[in-house]
Amino acid sequence: MIRLSTRAVLLRTLLAAGCTTMTPEERRAIDARTCASYGFKRGTDGFASCLLNLELDRRAASRAQFEQMQFNKPLIIYDNRYRRYRRW
């Protein structure tokens, strides 16, 4: 179980990281450079597939991270401590 102070540090880190957002154009340029570095030529089906796969991987990682946060579990407060309820 993560201590409350550790959660606070993680939350601050996530908030600070969220302040450095990237525009879709910047993300696309980085992805294009990545696919070009793999040897794909612009305007080919392979290049388009590479761009698509990078975006799909990014979305899957985002979904997995969200699922890991487990926002849907109830929070029980007793004895001035926070605990997550676990269903066995």
C-alpha cells in the first residue's frame, strides 16, 4: 500500500508533467521522424502503418495506465487512515 505522502509526491509529479503538453503537430513530427528512422519512406503504406501503430500503442498505454489507477474502488476512512477496500 502506498503511503499518503508518497501519493502526494506522485500527484505533484503527474501535475508537473501535465504542464508540459505537446501539440498534435509536434507529436506527429516526432512520430514521423521515428518512422523515418526505422527506414520507412514518407508517402508509403508502410510509413502510414508505422504512424498508426505508434498512435495505437500510445492510446493502449494510456488506457492501461488509467486502468492501473483503479479509481473505481471505494475508499474507506477509519482510524484517521485511508484504505482501499478489497473484494476477495
